[in-house]
Amino acid sequence: MVKKNKSARDQDFKADMQTIKKEDVRKLQETFNQFFGDSSDEMRKNSSKLKNKIYFFGFVAIIFFAVVSFLTKNMNFVGI
């Protein structure tokens, strides 16, 4: 094996952007299918579950911060 210098390697490399783009799209679709499912009904069900979880945890976070801010404004801390 003959070691090439950097300029020789740069001249040999030709990026096929269309092939790279197709491979990226394929990988993205595989990841999407693993997360949401293969069929449209399964995707609809899983995305609905995810949306409901996001709404629920957002609501819980808002309630938590509202309670904490209410308690900190209405309590007198010793030494402060």
C-alpha cells in the first residue's frame, strides 16, 4: 500500500451529492419508521400519543412553576 499525499487524495475524491442525499433521506426515513411505525394508522396513533405527552408535561411544568413562584412571593424567608 502506497501512502498518498494530501493533494493526491483531494484530487481523487469526487463527492456524489445526489447519492449522499439519497442515503441521508433513507436513514432519516428508517429512523422515523422506528420511532412512529410503518403504517399510517400506527403513525397517527403514535404521534397522537407523543403530542398528548408533550401537552401533559408542559401543563405540569407550568403548574409547578406557578406554584413555586406563588410560594416564593408569599413567604418570608428567615434571614433574607
